Amino acid sequence: DGGLKTLAFTWGMSHYHIHDKIRHRIEELGQDEAAKNPDAPTMSPIMAGGLFTITKAWWDTLGGYDKEMQIYGGEEFEISFKTWMCGGSLHLVPCSRVGHVFRSNEFWQGQVYTVPGALIHRNKLRTAHVWMGEYARIVELVIPRLPQDKPLGDLTELKALRDRLKCKDFNWYLKNIYPELEPPNLAHAMTGAMRNPKFNCCLDTLTTKNQEIGVYPCHFEHGTQAFLYGKDTHMLRVAEHNFELCVYGNPAKRRLPERSCTEDFSGQGLSRYWLYKEDTKQMQLLDAENKDIHPDNLCMQAVQIQTPKSPFDLVLRKCDPSREEQHFVFVP
């Protein structure tokens, strides 16, 4: 207890543990007979970054860490992706013991130094653009945009290393190493901020989860204002919450709550289905049962009214293409 476990990650490139899921999958597929022994080494999608053993020859072959990364954050993804995709493997060894000398809380409280979030985002985006291919677009929706004074930097040398080592692509990685991470379908998707031109406000989670979606002055930094609308699924997924939560419509209350995309809340009168009308720029609610136009004929509408977190509010109102408050355009 208290030690490291197999480590996984979200589309926002944050860590979480799915140790039991990975072990079960390995056993079911027969990928690693030794995994049936809880003390045996187990394959892990990524590792924590600072506690690992690697031969110097393999480290040199992989080119070490990205030399353009700053301070810390992101290096754990880079070395993990390179290892798996370029012919190596990464295993958690439960019976290993590693000492970590850490400062005492008796003398130090909190962080000794601060690391700007933009630097960590930059490190992670550098890794995404080199090793995740087309899926970097998904990561970009979740991670806030970089400020102009923090450009991504040159990736030529890293991509040349990837090509020289004949590394596999991220599709291979998802299929063979981390199938638990399901990518949203980008082929039939509209992505980005949903901007209302009349008020210059955008759909926003307002930094809450499983609460009501609102609108806020557009900042175009993705994060809380990034969404993915599937033309095939008719669902509006929330990027900040790793596309696992969707925007629902509540016709009775005329509100737009956020709920799990995979659960059915039709018994509560909610619908997760929408029709984006590109000609009128309206997002219209569909019936939860048959995906036809909802009988109440409701569309998203921005309202200029002060709320606890915004000078605007988001409601459902009778669809009227002439109302500019109901016009929303996707801004990548």
C-alpha cells in the first residue's frame, strides 16, 4: 500500500490508476501469463517519470528526454510512448523497492517553487504532437492554449528520431497497450468553442462538473470552453471532462445539465441528443427516444443576465432562427 501502481492517463494527459482493469485485460487476452501472479511485473501504459530503471544503451537509443522541455511535467509521457512505440516495453515491478528522499513537512510547507501551468502544458503538447499523431487534436481541446510567449518550439529532431527508429504509431499504442482509452470520433465531428456572436460569449463548464452548462465571455483557450459535437452520434461532448460527459437538455426546466454520455437519463426527462443546423447556426434538442425533433421545439439560447459566475446564462427556448441569441458557431 502507498506504492506505485500501473499508471494510465486521460486525454487531458493527467494520471490515474486502472491497475485492476489492466491486470484483468492481460489475463483475459493471455498477453502475460505471469500477470496472474499479483507479484509479477505488469505492463503499464505510462510510468510516473521519476522512479524507473532503464539501461543506458536503451536510454541513449531513445535519445533521452526531450531537451526542449522545461522544469518538469510531460517527460513521463514522452519516455513511456517512446519506449512502447519504438520496440521496448514498460513494466511495473511490484517487489522492487525505490527510496525517494523528500523534504520534511516540518520545515517546508507546500511547494518549494512554483511551476507555471503553461510550461507543463507546453511540455505535454510537445509530446502529443510528436507521438500521438492525429490524436494530438484531441489533447489540444482539453489542454488550454499556450500563451504567445510560450511557443511549442521546433519538433524536427524528435520527429526524425521517431522515423529513424521506425516507431509504431499511436493507433498501434491504443490497440495494443492502452485499449481502455477510447478516442472520440473526429471524422464526423465539429470541435472547438461554441460562440454566440451577439454577446461574444461561449458555452462554458464554469469550472464545475455534473452541473449546468453555462455561457461566459469567450477566451478561446479551449479548456472549459471546448466541446465536440458528433454529427453521427448527435451528442455534444465536454472536452474538459475527457469527452466522458455530455451536454443534456432538460425541457421541463429549460436548462442544460452535464451528465455521463453513456448513461440513459431519459427517465428523468433529459435528452443527450442535439441537431446542429449549419444553415441557421442553431443547436436544437432532439427527443431522447427516437432522435426526432423534440416536440417542444427547443434550441440553446444565450441570455444577458448576471449569474453567480457569468454576466450571461444559457437556457432552452422555442426555436426561432431570427433570434441572434440562438446562433452558435464553432471556433476551432
